[in-house]
Amino acid sequence: MKPDLSKKMKTQQHMDLESMEVYHSFWDHYLNGDVEEVISLLGHNYTQVGSTEAEDFFRKKDAVRFLQDTIDQVAGKVEMRNRSIRYQHLDHFVLIHERCDIYVLRESDWGFYAKFRASTLMEQQNQEWKIIHRHSSFPVSKTREGQSISIEKTTLENQQLRNLVNQRTAELEQKNRELEIEAALDRIRTKAVTMKQSSDMNRIFSKIFEELRSLNREFIQSCILIFIPEEKSFTWWTANPEAADEIFHFRIPFLDHPAFHAFMKAWMERKSRFYYQLSGELKKSWENLLFYKTDLRRLPIAMKRNMMAPDQVHLYESFSEFGVLFVTCNEPLSEEKFSVLERFGAVFEQAYTRFKDIQQAETREKEATRQSSLDRLRAEIASMRNSTDLNRITPLIWRELRILGVPFFRCGVFIINEKDKKIQVYLSSPEGHSLGVLNLVFNSNQLTTKAVDFWKKNKIYRQHWNKVDFTNWLASMIELGQVQNPETYQGAASPPESLDLHFVPFSQGMLYIGNSAPLSESELELVKSLAESFSIAYARYQDFEQLEEAKTKVEKTLSDLKAAQNQLIQSEKMASLGQLTAGIAHEIKNPLNFVKNFSELSLELVNEAAALLEKENKIESIKLAFEILRDVRTNLSKVNEHSKRADEIINSMLQHSRSGSGKRILTDFNHLIKEAALLSYHGMKAGKKPFPVEIDFELDNQIGEIPVFAEELSMATINLCNNAWDAMREKLIALSLQSKNKTYSPKLLIKTRKDPRSLLFSIQDNGSGIPEDIKDKILQPFFTTKKGTEGTGLGLSITNDIVKAHGGELKIKSEEGVGTEFTILLPLKS
């Protein structure tokens, strides 16, 4: 920058500061009433133009005179505010434009008067800045001729304005009050709308009390009563005035007092507003009942003292469907404030309606959760297959309790044995870890005695322990030898500081829940539901225990029965074998006689042949010897034949007496049946009462060998044949006694037949038949119609079992006096 230009700019800035200082000094002296100071700042050629013609002066002395006449209207009474100044250079002149607000002092208050504008022209005279012209005016003139500012008119206007302002202020205050009330109600509504769970109702009550206190400081106490009609009682909710967030609630029973009756009557009538005054003896008697006979006695002492201090209190109440919102005051309330309380009561009703809706939804949800929990338990219980499954069910009880939100840190099962007067205790943590197993008698201590007493009455037993109580109990269990490790038993390094014990009864004992605080009634209901489910599980456990014990006994009995049955079968075999012995001996004697006779004859023939060979006539002797040898060969053939017959009879007898192998073997079915039938026949013939019988065999040659239990089937055939002999003998004897036996000839028909899928085997006799009244009994073990020791009653029962063992069926067709047919059907695929 050039030196001359820089110097010029600095000079200009200095001149601007000097001129502005003179300008501000002019207005400061003018507003303060300093006339001489104002005149000293005017140039010798000063002129001015004002809002009226009276303010226009073209000579300095005239302008000074007007200044001196009107300065008292301005001095100390006018202020220029919100000033806006513009500065302009006009050659060696300076022009300043200003706009501002003029404020006038009215009594003790400053008030706006009018907008003001001024233009001031200045020049340097003798090295000093002077004002040479000023033009000022009000856009709307408020001055009369000869006045600078109209003070009287302004005063009048100010009074009118003050009245309007007061009126408007009152309106605004009322509107602000309404806005405050509505904002308070909106805050409560917002809290209610955002309520997610029923426990949030505490916050709603707290908010109502807070907003009431904020709007009306004269309220001594705010309370909410929720009525319980069926009990004629209510729940009392109130806030501590000294602690806004501290909410108390108490259950108040029916109180026989005029105040209580008045409240109940007002609620029954659902009065939106109700006033009640308490004073004198009425107040004292009410407070004595309320603060000393109900749970309100637990209120802080200072709070009760404040509530009882006034000689009289005014109760203002707004009733709703659910209860009442009321406040207590030392002085009567205005109508406006009572209306506010009524509006708060309406909002409380809306909030409590939402609370009830949420509570019902929670109840439905809890019930659904409870039902799901019970369904899961029932499913697990239904899946129990043996007594050890109870170890799987018990931890599920604790898991479901946690799912249902029941708080606890100790739990257990008390199994009560009333017969032995003993209690088995199984304690565990919520996770299912065992804390201890105790075996106690009913009168071990006060706890067991009380628990058993409540169990017998089917009532829930509650007890509270502190740390000392728990320690004493633990010491007694250690002394009884029931607890070895104290730390394991108490579930932590130190005993619990507080323990509330709950014993919920079920059929076989009690479910124990331990928590740091008492459980609510709803929580105990959930425990009760699970206790009932556990009772079902334990009943199943007991059933399985009894079933397993019975199963063991049945298995042993069955084993003994099988052994006895095998012994009986063998005895029956040996008995039938004994009956057959004579017949078998007779059968063997015949072939043995042949063997003896032919062997003796053959010996004589051999001797005779030897003698012939010794004679001289050799040729003739040899011929005779050969003839003798041929006879010997024939005799030996006969000996061989009858010895084989004897061998077969002996083998058959041995086979019948032998115990079964338990395995099927391929057997010539027709041969087996025929041999068994003939064996039985010879036994009958050699018995005590033999008789002639015609036996016919109709055997199907296509049967061949089939897999059967040979020994058992042989026995069944003999049993059926034996029964046939008995029946035919009985009929023969009966007819003999009646002299009608000339026309009766005993006959036995044995048939076999092979079908595509089965084998048929039948034994038919023409004996006495089976009486109709015993047909259903003849297959029962030990049933017999024979007298004394003639029969065991096992023959047909064993035969039926043998047929069933083959997968077959035994059918009986009989007609009394005509005969009986036993048919055995055996499936070939078996």
C-alpha cells in the first residue's frame, strides 16, 4: 500500500470515530435533560425539522428556545432502544440515519411508546464536529403542538393497556394452567399407553401422585383406593411426600366406621366427585382404626404423624369403576381444583382399565404357560416306563418352575410315609444338583412336626428363617448324622441371610420351595399345580415299584409253576406208563414165547441133523439134514421177527417215559399215532377191567414225515385213547346193568388227513359221551369225574397244552350216550 493512501485512511477512521462520539453524546445529554451540553454540540447554522410544524426551526436560537421549553417532558422519562444506525460520508459532511424504539417510563414501569427515526447532518467547524441539521419524526404522530412527547395521553393509554394486559395475562395464565393440567394428564396417559406389564401400574400411580403434587401444593396427601366388592375391602395406594418414588400399598379390610360406610356408598353410586370432612372424634376414631388396626400401621412414623397432625382434613374424591382417587387438604379446595381432581380421576380410570386388560392378558398368558408346562410334565410322566424314570422327572419340576417365573434358590421333595412315621427328604438346587438326602421321623423337630400336621390338613405350610435359624437347623442335622458336608448342604460357602420356606402338599408328601422372600399367592398356585403333577409321577413310580416287585414274584411263581408242570407231566407219563406195563408185558411175552419155542425146536432139529450125519447112509442122511436145516432157518427167521417186535415195544415204552427234548424232529406221523394207540390198547387189555374193542385206522398215506414234538404228541394220543377206553367201559357197564349190552359193540376210529395248510388227526369213540354241563371244564387242570385216585385231572389239560405248543387247536364234539370225537388240527407251516 502507498504511504499517502495509508495515511489518508487512518485520518478518515479517526474522523469517523470523533463524529460518532459527538452524535452519541448529543442523544445522551438530550435524554438526561442536559440542555447546555446539547447546545454546545449544535453548529452556529443549526436547523431542524420535526413531526409537527411547531418543531421546524431554521434558526439556532428558535430551536434552542423550543429545547428549553420541552426538555422536562423527556429528561429521565424516555429511552431509545433497539437502535439501528447507518453512517454516510457526503464530501466533508457526515450524514447519520437512525431507527429505534422509544420507551416511556409509566409510573414505575417502562413501556413501549412508538417507533422513532432521525437523520443528522454534521460538519467540522473550527476542528470540532458540530450538528448543523436534524430531522426526526414518529411514523404515527403521538404529539400535540408544542409537545415533544404526549405524556398525559400516554398515561391514559398505558392504563387502558395495563387493563388489557392484565386481562390478557389472566387469560394466558388460565390457558397456561389448562396447558399445564393437560400436559400433566398427557404424561399420565403416555405412561399408561406405554405400560407393557401389570407391574408397571406402580409407575402409573407414582406418576399420578407426582403430577397432582406438582399442580397443587396444598394437597397434604394423594391416595388411590382399589375396591374389592366381594370382600367389602380395598387396596390402599399412597406416596411418601418426602420421597416421590416411594409408593406404599396395603390391603384394608372392612371397617365398621361412618367414614368407611360413606366411601363404600359413594363408590357404589359411582360419584365422579365426593366431598367428606373429618374432624374431632370422627377423625380420631377413623385414624385409630386406620393407622393402628390395619396394615397402614407399617407406614413411616413421620408420614403418619403428618397425616394425623391437622385438627380437621377435607377429603376430595373422584370415584370410578375400580375405586377412588382422593386428596386430603387442610383448607377447602376451589371449584377449579376440584374439577382438576375429577379430570385426574377420569384419566386414572382409563389407566386402570388398561392395567386390567394387560392383567387379563398376562393371566391368559400365564395360564397358557402353566398349561404348556403341565402338558410337558404330563408327557414326560406318560413316558415313564420304570421306577428309575422318577430321577428324570424330578429335575423337570424345578425347570418348569423357573420357566413359570417362580423365584427360588432351594427346593426339595418330602416323601411322607404315614405307616412308618418317617419322612424322606430330597433337597436340591434349582439346577437339580443334590444338596442332601435326609431320613427323619415325624417328631424329629418342630419343622417336621408342623409340616406333617399341615400335610394331613392338605394346607400350605410357611415358615421364615434367618441366618441363625438355618445354622441351628444345619447343626441339628449334623448331630443326627443326616448331613456330612455343611457347605454342600447349604449350597454355598455361607448360610443364606434370609430364607422363606414353603411346603406345598400333594398325596404322598410335600413339595418344598425356598426363596429369599415370601412367594405370592399366584406363585404358590403354580407350585401347587406342579405338585399335583409330581404326585401323579410319584404314583406312577410307586405303581412301577409294585409292578416290578409283582413281576419278580410272578416270574418266580411262573418258574416254580413250570417246574411243577414238568413234574406233573412226567408223573402223568409215568402213571400212564404204569397202566400200560401189563399190556406191554403181555405184548413182549408173546414174541418171547415164539423165540423160546422156536429156539427149543431148532435145537432139537440141529441135534437130529447131527445124528443123521453120523449114520452110514450118507446121501440119504444129508438130504434129511438139509431139510432139517431149512426148518431151522425158518424157525430162526421167526425168532428174529418176534425179537424185533419185542424191541419195538420196549423202544415205544422208553419213548413214552422219556422227557421231551423240546425240539421238533421229523417223524413218520401215521406210524407215531398208530404205535401210541396200540400201546394204549394193550395197556387197557392187560388192565383191571379189559373189554373187547374194534379199532379201525383210516390213515392218509400222503402225510409222511413232518416235524413234531414226538414224545409229547405220543403222550397226547395215549391220553385221548385212555379217555376213549374209559368212556366205552362206562357205557358197557351201564348197559350191562340194564341188560342192553347185547346190541353195543365198542369201536374206536382213528383218522389222519392232510390238507394244503393243515393236518387233521381225530380219535372217535362210541362211548358214553360228555355231559353238557361239564364240557367247558374238561380241559381245565385237575378237573376229573373219576373217583378216588383213578385220575389226576391232568390228561386232557396236558393234551391241550401239547396241541397249542404245535400251534394247533383241539376241538371236541360229543353227544351224551352216543360218543365223543376229539379232533386235532395242526398247521403244516408250523
